Amino acid sequence: MSRVEHAPSLTKHRLQVLHSHEPRASKGRRLSGGRAGRQPIGAVFSLPYVAFLAVVFAYPLGSAVWISLHDYFFAAPGAKVSRPWVGLENYRAALSDPAVHSAFLHVLVFLVINVPLTVVLSLVLASALNAAIPFRSFFRTSYYLPYVTASVAVVGVWLFLFSSDGIVNKGLGGLAPNPSWLVNEHLAMPVIAVFVTWKQLGFFILLYLAALQNVPKELYESASVDGASRLQAFRSVTVPGVRPATTLVVILATITGANLFTEPYLLTGEGGPNGASTTPVLLMYQKGLEQTDPDIAAAIGVILVIGVLLLAGLQRLLLERNDAR
């Protein structure tokens, strides 16, 4: 067997040896710091963010749970009306609604396309941008630009590209789908998934670029000495070296994808065609504000939060289990 074939295993062994000391150090820090840590003043500095979380997240979530358990309806400001307790009736109504089933299925299709595409493209492009390539600053800025641009502005560009007489269909000629992309029930959600992947790519590339700075250069030098190719070094050094960042990217992409609203609202005209791109958050908007059923909309929201927490917890468990092997 040649030295090249040995290279990934040797490099992986060195990476494991290097990282094997990290948990002990962390444990030592935890033991010496106690519950408040070595710098208790840090807890004081974090209080404003805790207050922000309580006001922006905890209070609305608690209100949504309360609304979902009552026969809630909108009333004039200051009017005193009775909103009786209905228990889980709103949850039964939401779970028996075919529109709710379709909305969760649509967002599942979105996540299956968006999350793997985001992880692979972000890591590959971050690795390329971390190397000494010409115009590196230009490329870094170019990838980040869509992320900081308003969705309304970039949606207009994609509507121009993927409309029936857009550039994409003109380029494909006879191969263009009929009906066209955004008015096709089978293609609308995949196009939205690709759009969101492209728009958010700059942020996730930034996370991977930060993670790549912590991968020891000695590991790449060892892989090179062992005769590993660039692809072997990427697989044996880069991928395991940025695994904590991958866990973060997967969880963040899942959470943001599950809360999808703006893109289907703008790209396909409130979840069209025929509701094929309706998401749970968009359905909450339609039921809560347009159909004046805020109690059922709140029940959908609570179900979505529970589903996202379970999915994110499962992803973290699986990724950390693979990391521990």
C-alpha cells in the first residue's frame, strides 16, 4: 500500500491526538470556575441580552401558548370580552387541517434541499476563500453581498430570471419546464430552497472561515508530508477540524428554514401555486390575520416551535455522537 493511501488515516490519527486534550482542559476550567465561572462579572454583562430574550422571545412564546389554549379572537382596544378556556381544542383543529399537513410537508422538502446544500457549498467555498487565491477580498465581499441585501430587492431579480419569459427559460429553450418554475407545483419550493441557500450563503461562509482559522496548519503540513492530495487533506483535516461549526450551521439553517415566510410570500404570491409553497409561518399569518383565527394560528406556532426544538436537538445529538467517535 502506498504512502498516499496511508495519509488520511495517519492525519486523522494526529487530529484525534491533538483534540484528545481539549475535553480535559474544558473540564478543568469548569471545575475551577464553579457555577458562575472564573469571571462572574460576565454574568452581569450578559443581563441585557437575557432581558432582550425575555422580552422578544419568552413573552411572545408564553402569550402564544396562552392564546392557543383559549377561544381567542380580536376585539376593539379596551373592550372587555370573555375568552374561555378550550384546552387542546385548537391543537386538534390545527392537526386535523389538511392545509397544516401540507405546510409542514412543504417546509420539510425545503429543509431536505436547503440544509445539505448550505453545508456543502459553504464549506467548499470557505475553504477556497481561505486559500491564497487572486481577488480573494472581492470574492468574499461578493458572496456576502446577497445576505445583507433586502429580500424584496433580490426577489425582483429572481422573478425576472425564473419568470415564463425570463433568462433561464430562454437559455433552456425547449427544455424549460411548463408551467414555469415559480408557477409549477413541483418546482416552486425547490426554487425557493435554492434562492434561500444562495442568499444566506455569505453568512455561513463567514462562520466556516472563522472555524478554519482554528485548524492547525501543522495538520495540513503533515498530510502533505504523508503524500495526501488536496481532496484527501480536505476530507481528513478540514472536515473534522470544522465539525463544531458544521453543527452550528446545520442547526441555524434548520431554524431559519423552519421559519420561512418572506421568500414564498414574495416569490410565489403568498404560497402559490395552489398553496404548493405555503409554509407553517405563512399559514399562521393567513389564519391569524386574514382569516381571523389567532387561536389556531397560535397552536400552529407552538407545534412548530416544538418540532424545531426536537429536530435541532436530534441533529445536535447525531452530529456530536459522530464527533465523539
